[in-house]
Amino acid sequence: MRISELSRRSAVPTATIKFYLREGLLPPGRPTAATQAEYDETHIRRLRLIRALVGVRGLSVSAAKEVLDAVSSVKTDTHGLLGLVFGIWPASAARESGGPRVVGEPARPTGEADGTDDTSDTYAVDALVSAMGWQITEHSPARQAITQTLHTLRSLGVEYGWEDLLPYAELAARTAVLDLDQLEGQDDPLDKAERAVLLTFLLEPALLALRRLAQEAESAARHTD
Amino acid sequence: MRISELSRRSAVPTATIKFYLREGLLPPGRPTAATQAEYDETHIRRLRLIRALVGVRGLSVSAAKEVLDAVSSVKTDTHGLLGLVFGIWPASAARESGGPRVVGEPARPTGEADGTDDTSDTYAVDALVSAMGWQITEHSPARQAITQTLHTLRSLGVEYGWEDLLPYAELAARTAVLDLDQLEGQDDPLDKAERAVLLTFLLEPALLALRRLAQEAESAARHTD
């Protein structure tokens, strides 16, 4: 199909498709003339994935490219590919996760000593990973997100250590079993990685929403007659 | 203490403190002269909470005000207060959670029929809440976040229904038990609400990070020797 039909069928404006092509998010079509190319179903599918990551999940174009590039760089082993996907932590997501966010002033209070430093919180994450028996790469961005959370809570005067996160880690382990089960039956590594991206990124807001609903229900059960 | 000492002890610049005072995020100090006021420990604590929500969690100033106002509006019953906290879904969080994000073009593909509409996804969330036996207010923003996720997945060609979310909802119910347990022992309703805000909002990135770590560990366990 031509770009006009691709635009019609994907509901993405032609100008936006051309932008994605220039940025390398969308692979080029098969050239049919000097200024024309032929697109197929894989382009529609890829456009939907881009729209999900950028338009719905709110990633920046460069973060989405990072995710899509990782998926496209096929590895020989499934774990290498999935590890890549699960380890993806685009810049915009890192900011949401408590990374530094300087807006003309220091993001982290430095005036008062809070009896801790990053080293002790890093150690705390090691202790947590070790207690769970998890096999995790050294520099996973998820480690930093947890370190940052522990640091923030402590700086706010909330006594909170890795032992408090342990029961949450056990529930996360059960969640991961559900996640991986949903990838079974996809034999093609690329299909599997694409599904992993969708279910990892797109389910995140739903999982947080489920926690809110469950909190409300649990509060109602405890505090009302 | 004067505003200069409040600034020093909280490590928040004086200009920022004055901005928070103007915006109503920080309650005024006790006036001691025409242009001077006296601040106390409650202001330091409140400043840390503001910094956590705005600086670390990345909420907008107006979203943070929404959260803090809800906490300050004391209810007679604990559930009323906690329900308010758990139901808070500031505009910026809603965007992260898959709300519409129009950047000069339609956020949601409308070209191709995907065999569904919002009504059926709304019904799906009702079915999920009902299957869990949850008591949830009709207009919880968390409902919309789940509806949107189901819609998005389906529009991307992923067959995904509320039954697929059910095991996740069961894990969310266990998470909520942990969450509510951590509020026990706080008798003062305001203290309880403040702790609920901290542990609801600030734990979110850590919970997502735990899921990523657990996914990596589960993938390693399944796919490597």
C-alpha cells in the first residue's frame, strides 16, 4: 500500500508517519519510484506499537526508539532478548521513577543529615535481591529506582528498609510468573519480545490502578460496618 | 524560626518556599511583624512532603495541591479519609496512566474498527470489580485507567480481557493488605492519611521496579541452564 493508505488504515497522519520514518522508528517501505514506497501489514503493526509507546504510554520519541531498537536487535537466546526488554528503562520512565529532576533547584534535600547515604541504600537493594535469590544484572536501572525510593522515604522521616519491601518482592515474583506465562506459546523471538514490551509497559498503569482499587476495597472492609 | 532558617533546614530555596506559600501548598507561618512570620517543625515536614510529591514523584504543583488539600480536609471516619487518598489521581498521573495525550493529533487510532468500544471495556472493569467482590466508588479514576489499558491492548491486536487481569487483581488485593497493615498503629487520622499518601505514591515506582527485577529473575530461571 502507499503511504496515504497506510495513514488511512492506521489513523496516523502522513506527516507523522514521515517523521517516524526520518527518526528511524518505522522501517522504510520498499521503494517503487523515486518518491514512492510500498508499505505492508508489518508497518501498520509497528505504527500501532509506536502509538502505544508514544501516544498512550507517554514515552518520548527517543525513548520509544530505544525500546524498538532493543526489540529489533535479535539475540540468539530468549533470555538475552527478554532481559533486554525487561531492563529497558527509558529516560522518561526513569524520571517518573524518582530519578533526579532538576528544575532550577536541587531535587534532593541536602541540608539536614538523614542518617543515611546512597551507599547504604544500594546495599539494601543487594540484600533484597539476595534474600529473594534473584539473578539480576549489576547495573539494572530498576535497582536504582528502588535505591532512590528508600532514600526518599528515609529523608521524609519514614523508617523504611529493604525488609519492608520483602513481602512486596514476593508478590512481584508471583506477578512475574504471570507475565512470563503470558509469553509462552510465542515461538518467534521477535514476536515474544514485542509481546513482552506490550505487556510490560502497557500493563504498568493498569497494575497501579488495580492496587488503588484493592486499597479502597481493603479500606472499606476494615473501616466500615 | 524565620523563613531563612526554614530554607536552610529544609534545603528549599527561600524563593521556592514563598512560591509554595502563595500557591497555598504550604500553610502560612504565625505573623510576628508586617513582613515576618514564624515557622515551626510542621512546616519542615510539610515541605519535605511537597518535595517528595513535586520534586521526586514528578507531580505538577496543582496536582500536589490536590493531594495535600485532600489530606488536610479531615473526615470523621478513617475510611472517608483513606478513600480520598486512594482515589486521588492527579492530572499528571492520569496522563502517565494512559489518559488522552493529544499532541496535535488524535491520540487514539480511529481509522480501523477493532471490534470493541469503550462501553464494552467499561463493562469489563465492572465484571472484574464484581468478580473480586470489591466495594468501589462508581467514578474511581483507577477504573478508567484499566478501561483505557484494555482498549489500548485490543487496538494493538492483543487479545486481552478482564479475565486475564483477574490473577493480577488477586495479587493487588494481597498488596493492599500489606499497604493497609503499614498504616496500623497511626491513630491520628491526619498522620495516617499522610503516611498513606507517602506509601501509596512513593512506593509506586519501587513496585514497578520490583516487577522488572522479578521478570528478569524469572526469565533467567526459565531460559538459562
